[in-house]
Amino acid sequence: MDQAPSAAAPKRKRRDHRIDALRGIALLMMLADHAPQDVLNRFTLRNFGFADAAEIFVLLAGYASWLAYGRLILRPPPNGGWKLGWERILRRCWRLYLFQMVMLLISVLTIRQWRHFWTVPVDFLEPELAHGNGWIWHVLTLQALPNNLNILPLYIVLLACFPVMLFLWKISPWLLAGVSTAFWVLANLDPTINIPNWLDPDGWYFDPLAWQFIFVMGMLAAVMAGQREGNLPGPVWLRVLCLLYLLWGIIECFPYESWGLPSLRLTHIPSAEKSTLAYWRWLEALAILILVQSSLFATKLSETWIGQKLALLGRHSLEVFSLGTVLDLFARLVMNTFGDGWTVQVLVNAIGLGGVYAVAWWLDRHRREAAMMSGETRKEARLEAAQGAGDDRP
């Protein structure tokens, strides 16, 4: 018996927008957090838990790296393989580097010019960058990482190490997890093991030896989700445990003093060190990822109007992050010079949120148009080839 056409043709898998939407939320939180006087940063993750947007960003970077490069390398040539994977990773690293340089040059030149007209606090720019040109070489070689411009260099290092991580994973996922854990433990036992930073005697603020751990967790989570149609395992007991941990984080980390409220903290925990990625921090980021990627409700939310706007930001994370960082600099300068009243707050946030969304929308539209043109070009090429072969089909 012949099968119906609908049964014979496999359904096209719908895109999972949860990761993109979660990354969009992280980008918006970073936009608010990098401007300390912005009233919106009172409502970001860092006030309601041990972690902040940086942990989410790096965790999802590991997740996305597996989707973009891990599966590519595992495919046979010519549409995959180590050579093609390496080429794309190096191109991505170069693109990250260029964006880092542009952001840093804009920051240094803007602050130097602003100082000709208004007072700028010292902490806006390290003294070594304030005068002369000796800083240029240190910046170009990533030996100097100013404040708020230190996460892309971390991403470059982690992405450059991705093929090594994949090689260890191919031998055994447990081997990769074990090596990654060992480096994280080493960084926490001896924080002096770090990449030097000309602007900070303690080295890179995001110690790569420690932060590779959460990147690897994201990579392994993507592998696991790929085996389950994009979903992480989410038994009831695990989801309850994750929710309880997040609730505990809210109780322990909420800034009661800033809101004039009595403290409800239940315990006194040690400082959740960010540079070496204290376990309080990565546990919270992992709990959030598990809840999102194991939830049908999160899938439905990501398909709503708001979810799609957040996913739009997440699909263009590099451009959104870079523009947001530059806009944050101007927001800090404006608030420092003209005050942080409600008029300035509304203006700064309207420009910031509107700016990053406009860029993401333009990039998404440009990508769709380029894809359509590419598809039409391939169709024309096939038609010309058929006509050249004597085929008279339309």
C-alpha cells in the first residue's frame, strides 16, 4: 500500500529559540550592569543570585560553539572536518579580535576628548591609557584589558582552545570533564596562575583557567541536548533542586540595604569570587540553563512576541554586545557629567535599548535577504546548467 505524501516527507524541525532568547536576556542585563548609575541594573541577575550575565554569556558561548563548530568538525569532508572547522574558528577569533580593538579605540579616544570639556573620574580609564601612546602595543597584543572590555579576549582564548576540547571529548567525555575540572580547581587553589595584564597585577579579570570550566559545561550540555532533540534531561527532582537553589540565591544575594529592607539572609556564605569562577556562580548559571532547556513552557515563551525580540538580540550577540558596550560608555559619561535624574535615565535607556534592537533587526533582515539572493543564485545556476545540457524544462 502506498503511503500518503505527508507521511513520506519528514517534517522540518522547528528552530529552538530558547538559547537565543536566554542569550538576549544576558545581553540586556550586561547593557544595564555596565552602567553603574543605570536604575535598570537594580533588576538584573547579579542582585538576585550569586552569578550575573557574564556566567550565562560564557556558558552559552560553549553551547553555541558546539552547535557551530563541534558538529561541523565531526562531519566528513568536504562539508566538514578538522580543516574546515579550524578555518571557521580562526575567522571567528579574528572577528572577535577586531571588534575588541574597535571598542577599545573608541573608548580611549572618546574619554580623552571628553576630558577636554568635562571632568571624568579616574576609574573611567586606567592611568596607563590616559596619556601617551605606549599603551597601543599592549592593547594590540591583548596584554592590556581595561575594565568592561575583558570578556571578548576570554572568548577568543576559549574558542581557540575548542579543537583541543573536542579532541579530548572524542577520546572520552569524562576525560574532557576531568581535565576541565582539574584546571578550574588549580585556578582556585592558586589564583596567581593567570595571563598577565599590564593594567592589573592580578592578571586577567576573567581567569581563562577557571572560566574554561563553564565554557566546557556549555559544550557538554549542547552534546547532551543534541541527543534529546534539543532538550536537556529535566526530571522533576532536578528541576525542583534547581528552583530551590535559585530561590536560595535570591534570599542570600538580594541587596536589602539598598532597598531599605530588613535582611532575610539565612546563612553567611564565603565571597563568590568572580575572577576564578566560584562554584556558587557556575552552579547558578547551570541551574538556569537546565530549567530553560528542559522546559516546554520556556519553549512556548521563546515563541511569543517578546521571546522573539529577545531571540533576535541573541542571534547577533557579538554586534549587540559591542554596540551595547560603546553605548554604556557614553551613558556613564553623560550620567557622570549631567546627573542621573529620571530624564537622563529615560533618555539613556531608550537610546541603549532602541540602538541594540535596531542593529539586531537590521542584521537579521540583511541576513535573510542575503540568504534569499544566494538561493536564487543557486537556482539560476542549476537552470543554466540544465539548459546548457539540452534540457528544455522551464
